[in-house]
Amino acid sequence: DESSDVHGDLATIGCICAQMHVLIEKEALLALDPDGQSSALMETVNQGLERLYSQLQRECMVLHPHLQLNESMQETGMLQLFPIVAERLQLQGDPPGKDQVTFKEYLTHISQLHQCLSM
């Protein structure tokens, strides 16, 4: 039963959004390739996105039962952290403010920190 896997916490929602972010970027790359648009990999990516979207809806419903998905994502700050997910899901969000970073900026920063620590 999938409902038993629902946690309704911010970390789980963030993990789902991070996975969606990666799949959306892969989807965009496949869409540029004429052979990629109809490939088995594209089908797998689309199925993964559909599964994650369903999970995201369930998690947000548990965390904020009184809010719509876009309101819950706004409340948690996920629209600002994952603008590519917000755009793909056609959710309206405010652009990241000067004190907020996107997931891509976060990953770049963590990667640079890792390189410094590896020296």
C-alpha cells in the first residue's frame, strides 16, 4: 500500500523534488534529440515523473491538508528551491529572492565545498 509510505515531512518533499529536478533535466535533454523523444528512456523518465508527482501530492496533502499543492509548495519554500519543478508542474511561484538559492545553485555550492575539502 503506497499510502503507508507517506511521511508528510519537509525532507521527504525535498527529496521528491530533487528527484523530479534530475528527471526533468533528463527529459529536456532527451527532447533535444530526435531519437530521444520516442525512446524507451523517455518513457521511463515520464513514468518516473508521474510516480513522483503522485508522491509529491500525497506528501503535501499530509503536511498541509488544508492547502492546494501549489500553496503547500510555496509554504515549504520548494517552489523557490526547485523552480524547474515548479515550471514543469505549472505551479505559480515567486522567483528566488536574493537570500534564496535554487537547487542547481545549492548543488554547485556543495560541489565546490567538496572540492575544497578534498584538497
